[in-house]
Amino acid sequence: MLYGRDAELAVVGKLLDTVRSGGSGALVLRGEPGIGKTALLEHADTSGLRVLRGVGVESEAELPFAGLHLLLHPVLDRLDALPTVQAEALRGALGLAAAGVPDRFLVGLALLSLLSELADDGPLVAVVDDAQWLDRASADALLFTARRVGAEPVGLLFAARTDGFPAPGVPELPLPGLDPSAAAALLAEHAADLDAGARYRVLAEAVGNPLALIELPAVAVSAGGALPDRLRDAFQARVRTLPDSVRTVLEVVAADDTGDLAVVLRAAGKLGAGGAELDAAVRAGLVTADGTVSFRHPLVRAAVWHGTPPGRRIAVHDALAAALDRPGDADRRAWHLASATIGTDEGVAAELERTAAWAGERSGHAAAAAAYERAAQLTAEPAAHLRRLTLAAEAAAEAGDLDRSDTLAALAERSGPEDPLLAARLTAVRAAADFWRGTLPSAHERLLHGAARVASTDQHLALSLLVEALHVGWYAGERQLSESVARLRSALVPDDPLTPLARLLMHAVTPIVGVADDGDGIDWAASGAMIAAARGAANEPGAAILVAGLGLVLGQETVTVELAEEQVELARRQGRVGWLPQALFYLACGRQFAGWQAEAAAATEEALAIARDTDQRQWIDRLGEPLAYLTAVAGDEDGCRRITDEALARVAGGDPAWQVPWVYAARGLLELGRGRAESALASLAPLAEGRARFHISATRSTPDLVEAAVRAGRPDAAAEAFAQYRRWAAHARQPWIDAVVLRCQALLGPDETAGESYAAALSAYRRLNRPFDEARTALLYGEWLRRARRRAEARTYLAAAVDGFEKLGAAPWAARARTELGAAGTPAPRRPTGPAARLTPQELQIVTLAAAGLSNKDIATRLFLSARTVGYHLYKAYPKLGVVSRAELAELDLGSP
């Protein structure tokens, strides 16, 4: 009987009922040891559901995908039903085929697809106990699936302790202690003969913990301390009463902890114990042995192992290493050998290094870092020790554990590596940690120092470090940026594929550092030159994305969009789910700056969904930038302020206008659209001051500052910023920027030349595809014409502005244009809403692909969804579009940039 858990059973039951009825969901049961998480999982009504069960195993926390293998073992025969790239990824992760997965989240996508495939046979729930002990790779895959599961009848149910298995984005159910009446009933069932005093003591000490209520009656006197420690002591007291040979079996089970009966008995046999002793442990109520061996509760394992002397532990690990003699046991064998080794042992270190390399190939970077670190500890030879420690630092960085990577790299640096290449690798690790912590000057100095160390031995590596130093210098300040340019210019290597990229970087920062280009002869104003630089450095990690970012800096959104689209497509083909938020971020920014609002919104929404599902906090935060701009254009005041307030709250000190300049740019655009010129000017003014004025957000918002200043009657407030904008325009040499300059000149200059400037700007826009800029210019020109009493002409431009803004969903701007048009004597009719405007960004994306002829399965593979989820979105979209079949979609005008 389960006492006092009716409310919790109801919550779990609601999730399971949802799955039975065709829905999906996930839940984490959270509580201290002994609180009844496992009991709740066992008592949940899973009738009518297929159940997959898994468990986190503490001793396997350093073995990548061990937890996932345990969960999926019964259904591995269904892998052939998955898309090829996903099936290969999952087989590689589980050790069933050659590894080489570039993205750990692809395994999560494959898991989602597999569960969706299994759900075709009927509703399914995956139950994972002791999730706090899952290896990192398995936890990532399972949480990705839990966050992304959609229209398929699939549930995921986890149980975890309070201090492990962080699961942001997944609902949690905390388990409190039992209420007094339930606690008393449970105690009475298990210890009916206790006198009143003992019963009161147990109830007071147990504070509703079910395991404590069952075990504490055996402890005659309270020893004080935390409840888990007292429970462990209670179990230890029981273990001490057993014969030595029975304790030997328990020690082997505690050290192995995988439940493999054959391995346990082989290892126990090497220590003089066997099946009879295992039977005795079962009769003692400490373990169960039904095909596999497991402790009745994790605290029993803790009690057994805590009471095992150090010398005995070594013998047990040694016996287990000898018992693990199958080819698939190499990882476990290596770790047991490492645990059995005192001092150094090159043979064991080499075996552990092989384990680490294999884990890294399967994207188990956290496991690889732990294995490399232990291998380094076992290594006596200084050079090999440093090499393994460096590998550990790099693997920890790959796993996203910046503190650990920095600690390991610092430890290696203290040993004074003589190899300059090794030193440079350590420098790169530490610089990355500094950069992401926000200590930019330190990161910059490390990179310059590292480049100097390898300049004479590896010019390509030196150039790579200096390119990264310039990137860091961009954020660190003008001094660091100028120093980076000087060092980089002197380090250029004519035939190096990085040299064009380095030249492009120097060209991009020329307006900031005030140094003229070095006459490289490249016309960077032509998009082809930038594309060539990116593709020439294609083998350099992140080169294409870096150039995509420089496209925004140099006013070449077409470059940004083209390269970002290529990276998105590459990520989709290769299944690099974790790479998509970054590529989609630049795609969204390029589209948004070009004025393609719907397409930018679709990229932003997809990027945010994937970033949340993969728990990539840095990209969740950065995607606030295009999202804030989009809400500002749409006039969503609450949404824009929420996003920007959250960004400002994350600023930990320093100048927020420098750290999150887009906040001020988005707020200024919002206020300007609403016609609140003074508020817009107040928001935009900080971007014209200090370091912030060099940020791309400040440059891009200068036309907004000019308009706000003019409307507020303070044109001088924008004079200096506009002068800098004109210098940028001359440097960038892009037609659309020249058109913006003409618009700003019309605002700032005399009436005698304003009309000519507006007309010239609009003439340029007709040859470009920048609908928001064109509509804004038409609005300003129409306003000017109306004030000049040229109302008939004004109506033409104002009507065009209304139409342009309404197509973009720029509601406050459309309202302004509509008001002006009415003042010019022609009330504007409401424009019928196009079909695309009635869809969510994700629905639009899916409908567009379906209209192009892709099947649900093709769309699912492309967008990292399940086919059921794609079908669900189409089902919702059809009524909005007024169609009933896929064939009708091709006839709709869904719009495209």
C-alpha cells in the first residue's frame, strides 16, 4: 500500500491519461533520498501503455549514453525505421556502429523519432529512475526529447533527487514528507510493537520520509546528523551483522552497480564468494536478484561502499576489471583498473585515454574530460601528463563546463609546458573561459600571448589566435581592437586560407580604429569577395558564421542571409541540432535588418525553440535581440518591454548600453513607431556615446535617432552620430545605406532639398528589396508633401506606406501612415489580411515546405520535429488558409523575401 500520496498519484495519473488519449508530456518527480520517488513510479497506473524503463547508475555516470542504452535495449530492433542520419547517430552513440556524431543533440532527435515510431503501435511512456545519476550525454538526449515531444502519444517520467538532474523547461513535482497521519500509519505497519516513546522519536526524526519510517526503528539511539546519514548508518549496522563472504558480494555489487549478474558472480568468485552468498544477501532484504542484481535502495549501496576499507575497495575494483573481459566492456574495465591503481601506471592510463577518445567521438565530452583527467593523474612522464591534461581541458570546454576547463588548463599551465603548440591550445581554452565569463581584457591578452608563442613554429595557428583576438577586441575596447589589428597585419601569411578572412576583419573595423585599409586590392563592398573569404576558410571552425556576422557590420545582409542559410542547410543535413540556434540567429538578424519581418520571425521562433530544447542559455539570451526588434516593429509594447527588461536584468555591471545596445535600439524603434519622439530620443541617445557608438546596433539605429531628434525639435542631438553614420556609409558603399543617408539628409536639411532627397531615396529602394525602409521613406516623403500642400502627390506615397507597413505587420507604423493619409483627404481602406498573416511562424514554415512538395516525414527531418507534430501543425493551418488538402497549398501566395 502507498500511504499519503493520493495527490501525487493524481498528478502522475493525469500525465499518463493525457498520453493514453493521444497527447504528450513530461514530468520530473523531485525529492530527497527515501522520500518515495521509486514507490510512486511503481504504483503509477500504466495500464494501456507500453512502458520503457531505465535507471541512472552512479558508477556509469562517466560512460556516455550508458543510461540511454539501458532504456532502449528492448527496442533497438526498430532503429531501421529512423531517417538514416538519425539511425547512424543513435547506433554510434550506443556503441552499435562506428561513432563520429558531430552533435550530441542529434541523438536526442533520434530518440524523439524512435519514441514517435514506437508510439505508432500505441501510447508509450518512458520511465527513468535515479535520473540524477544519468551520464551527461543520456540526460541531454532525454531532456531534449522531453522538451520537444509534441503531437505523439509519448510521455516521459523521471525521478531525481533534489540536488541533481537539472531539467529547465520540464514540469516538476516536488515530493514532500508524508503528513502525520500517513506517516503514523506506515510506521504502524512496519513497526507495530514500538512503545509510545520510540514511536514518537521515529516520527520526529523521520519528518515524513517513508524510508526513514521503515528503517529508523532498528536504530536504538539517535546519532544525530542529516537524515540520509542516519539512514546510511542504519543500513551499515545491518550489513555488519552479515558474514564476511556475504559482505564481499555486497561490495562487488556496490562497486559494479550495473546489475550484470554474470559479471558480479565472476568478480565475487575471484574474491572467494559466489551464488550462495548472493542468496544470503537477498534473504537479508538488502538486494534483489531477478535476472539482474540491484540494491533495495541507493542508500544501501552507499552504506555498503562507505563501510568498505580502502584496501578492500582496490581488490574489488581489480576483481571487476578481471571479470569484464568482453569486447563491449572496455570502458568499464578501464575505469575499474583506474580505481584499482595507486600512483601511476602507463598501461592503465593509455587504456583510459582510449576510452576518453571513444567517448569524445560519440559527443560524450563530459565523460571524455573525466577520463582524460584520470589518465593524466596516472601518467608519470611529464610530456604525456601535460598532453592528457590538455585534452581533458579541451573536452571539458566542449562539454560547456567552462569552470572545469579553465581549472584543468590552469593546472597544466602551472607545469610550464615546453611545447609551444600545447601552450597555445591551453591558452585558447582559458581565453574562451574568460570570454564567456565576461573578462574580455584577460581573454584578449591570453590570445595575443599565445599567438606570440607559436609565431615561429606554426604561423597558421598564430593567425587563428590573432583572428580570435580581434573578435574579442571588438567587445573589449578600442585599445584592444587597435592592438589586434596591428598584430594581425604583421602576421598575415599570403597563402594561408585564413588571410582573406583576416583582411576582411581588419576592413570591418577600420571605421572604429581609424586606420586606413592596407591596400590589399580587394573590393569588400562586393558580396562575392566576402563569400569567397568565407568559403576559402571553410575548414576553419566558425568561419562562415563569422563572415555572416561581418555582413551585418558592413551592411551586406544578403551575404549574411546567404551564408547563414547555407549553414542552416548544412546543419539540417548533418543533423547538427545544437549548431542551429547560432546559424538561425544570424539568418534572423539578416532578414530582420533587411525588413523581411515574417521570414525573420520564422527563423527566430525556430532558433528559440531549439535553443530552449537543447538548454543553450547563451543563444536563448542572444535571440532576444531579433525578437525585440520584431516586437518593436509590430508594436507589441508589452512583449518588447518584457524582452528588454529581462536582458537588462542580466547585466551584471558596467555600461548596459555597451553590453546590450540592442535593448536601447529596440525600445527607440518601438517609441518611434508609436509616435513618441521624446521617449524614442531618450532611448536612443545612449547609443551615440562612449564605446556603444561602435556597436552594430548603434550604427543601425542612427537613422531612428535622426528621425526622433528631428521630430522632437532637437536635430543637433543626432548630428555627431549621423556624421559617423556617413563615414560608415562611405566605407561600406552599399546602395541601401546611401538611400538611408538621403532620407536622413532630407530630415535634417532645408526644405528646398528635402523633396529631391526623398525622391532619390525612394528611387533607389525600388531597385532593392528592403520593404520596411522603403515604407518608412514613403511615409516621411508623404508627410513632407502634405505639409507642403501637395496633397495629391502625398496620397500616392502615403497609400504606398500604408500598404507596405500592413504587409509587414508593422501595426503602429501602418496606423501613423493611415492617419496621415486621412489628413491628406483619402481615408485608407483596411487591407485584407493575406493567408500568411493568419499563421504562426512555425505553421508558415511547415506550410511553405509542404506547398513545395515535401512530405511530413521530409519536413520533420528538416525541422527536427516528429512527423506527427508536422501533421498536427498542418491540421491547424488548413482551416486558417481555407484549404482542405495539400494540393491546394501550392496555389496560395504565402509570400517570400
